[in-house]
Amino acid sequence: MREKPLSPDELASRYRAMCDDPCFANVPGKVELDVWGRVLMTPPPSAYHGLTQSRLTKLRTMLGGEVITEAPIVTPAGLFLADLAWLSPAYVATHGIQTPLVPAPEICIEVVSPSNSVKELSEKTDAYLAAGAEEVWLIYPKSKRREFYGKQGLMGRSRYNVDLSDLFN
């Protein structure tokens, strides 16, 4: 019986073991871990969710660096898979690209699905920021809106110079 949450290293190790375990090879949807190492599963996303996610990969062209979809990130609240993460060239040079990502990359993006709760989105936003992200973007495909969060809270726009005007076309 565990008496305390897993450390970031223990979460990372458990996630890497899951990635290598053939039992998880064909599990549909997202598989994340809470701070106790319990598996959290969500259903596969819709096609429009995937389309929105793929349109966001243009960040690599706009900002350089790397873009990772379904990016595993160790946070104080557990190991979460951001729908998309942007890693600057400086991040890659300093931390490399490891599984899972520690610390969180500069931008962590969640494409909001109908199954996401406000509480879940708030917890993930706080977790990514606490893990080192500079910004967390919440993208709402159904209502065609975007929210940008930094350590100071909700921001009017991203501090990164990105054009998202065609995101919902």
C-alpha cells in the first residue's frame, strides 16, 4: 500500500514501463497516470479533434523547435498527455526529447472534447504550469475559441507571435 504519491521519477519510470508493455499496445484512447500511479483512460478523440490538433502542428514552422502530439508530461498532479506541446530549440538543446517530458515544454495545448470537465481542464492547466510550461492553451473546436494561460492566469493572447486565424476553417 502506498502512503504517499509517486515522485516525478517514479511516475516517469512507470509510464516508460507502460509504453514498453505489450498489454497497452492496442489500448484505444489516452492513457495517463494520476499522482498515485493509477491509470486514467479517456476515449479516443473525434475526427474534428484530430483535425484541430493537426492544424496546430504548424507551430513548428512558425516558431521553430519541435511539436509533439500526445506529449507525455510529468507534472505534480500526475503524468498527462497534452494533445500537443511545443518545444523551443533551447528546450531541445537543454533537455532533449525524452519520454516522458521533464520539465514541461514551453507551450502545452489541450484540444477540448465534450467529455472534458471544467475541473479537469483547470487541474491540467495548473499542473502543466507548475511543471514548467510558460503557457497552456485550451482550444475549443465546437465553440471555435481559444484561451491562453500563463503563470499569472488567463491572458488576452499568447506572448508568442503565432497566427491561429485559420485554425477553425
